[in-house]
Amino acid sequence: MGDTPERKRDPEALQRLANRFHKLAASIPENFWMWDPAEPEPWYSSPAAERIFGRSRKDSQRNPQLMLECIHPEDQPRVLPVMLGRFREPYDLEYRIVRPSGEVRWVRSRSFPTLGDDGELVNLAGITEDVTERKEAEEALAEAERLVSLGRWDVHFREPREFQDTPGRWSDEMYRICGLAPGEIEPTGRRFLELVHPDDRSRAREAMTAAIREGRICDVKHRIVRRDGEVRHVHGRGRLDRLSASPPLFRMVGTLQDVTENERAQRAIEASERKFREVFESSLDAIAIHSAQGGRYLSVNPQYE
């Protein structure tokens, strides 16, 4: 559909091309927008803009400042410097908007600048989509993870030897379990192993290596040491997926759960049982334990015998 000289001289062809463009723009759920200073009306937004922003498309085209004013006040310090200060560089931002009704929605906005031979901006195009449902689902999942102290991680790699040093993705709760702020360290297997208790490190490394080598589930409990010295007990699980055989591509996904309180509770129960057994066995009094129903003897101490 390139513009040939014949097409440029054919008004009907140009009109057909324009009609196709407007039909396409009207059919997509995302807002396609463009700023072209060479046009009589430099700002264009597709019909989806009204559904996403809750504002008249004509109003926003006449006054593009409205699209900036609708950005949530708490997000403006983060978003506006990128949008207004980096015209020549593409951006990819997620932020909240406030509709005229007061409703708050999440959007993702991406820009695609076109530069001339001199490096100056010729025009700027972009796509803005409503991602509220996805953000709400992510927030619900993150809240559920916080409640059960469950973090998620995944990493893609081509060769097993690349696993430890290939950056992956950690959920915010994964960072928090490790005593870190989200994004504080690069999420690699090697950096995680540095957090594992020295006495458990070899066992944790071997469990993960065996899972990759043999294609089986990794399931291991061990300790981690946070930067402040606090020791936490965790339960890690991981699964290897082969995404492609040629060229090889693998994906390892897993979870890490903080089970410190469970471990402490279990140890307290075991200590209590040991103490009871010691008292039971060493008592000078005869003691018998029997069931509540039927009176069957369950255990007796030496004195009872």
C-alpha cells in the first residue's frame, strides 16, 4: 500500500486509502493517536478515545492538553516528564487516568516517533489502551500472594548452563520474601543463591540443577539470609518447560513461599511433645492414656506397668 506517484495524483485513490484507514481505526479497541505538525489539524485520535477517556473526541483533538490533564495527579510527576521531554524516543507507560465522572482507570500508552534525516521529529504516533481489568487482576493476585507469602518467578534461557546468569522476572512478593525492595537486584538464579543460607546452598543448587537436567519438578525447602541477618525458612518449587527444540528455548517457572511461621509452629509442637514424653516416661506416678471411647489403652508409662 505504498504511495506511488500515480496514487498521489489520484484523489479517488487517496480517498479510498483514507476511508480504509478510518475504518481500521474505528474497529480497534485501542486509541490510535497521531501528532503531525504539517497537517492543518495536527492532532488525531481514533474513536476509541471517547470510550477510554470518557471525553468527546472532538474536544480532545481541539485541545490535546485535556489528555494530559486527565492523568491521575499522583502519576503526573512520573508520566509527564517522559511524555513531554522525550519526543524523539519511544516510551511505554502505564498510569491512571481520571474520567470526567470521577472514575479512575488504568491505561497503557506507547509512542512511536518518526524522525527526519536531520534527527528532528517529523510526527509522533501512538496507541493507548485500557488495561484496568488486567491491573485489577494483577493487584488481586499480588494481594493473595502477600496473604500467603508466596512469590513467583520465571526465566527464559537457551542452554541449561545459562540459567543462573540469565535475568528473569520476580514478583514483588518474591523480592519482599528475600527482604528486598521490588527491583532492588537483578533477578537471576545466581543472585538468589547468594541469599540462600550457606549451609543450604549446595542442596538448593543441586535441586535446581537436577530439575533442569532431568526435566522434573524442583521441590526443596531451605533457609535464606536477609541483608539484615534475619533467617527465613522458604519452600521453593520450579518446573521446566521446553518451548522450542530447534533452536532450543526453555522456560523455568516457580514459586517461593515463606514458611517460617509454619516451621516455628512445627518445632514448638515437636518440643512440646518431647517435653511431655520426658515427663510421661520419667514420672514416679503410674500414668495411662486411653481413648475417650471404649476405654482402650493407648499408652502407659513404666510405672504403670
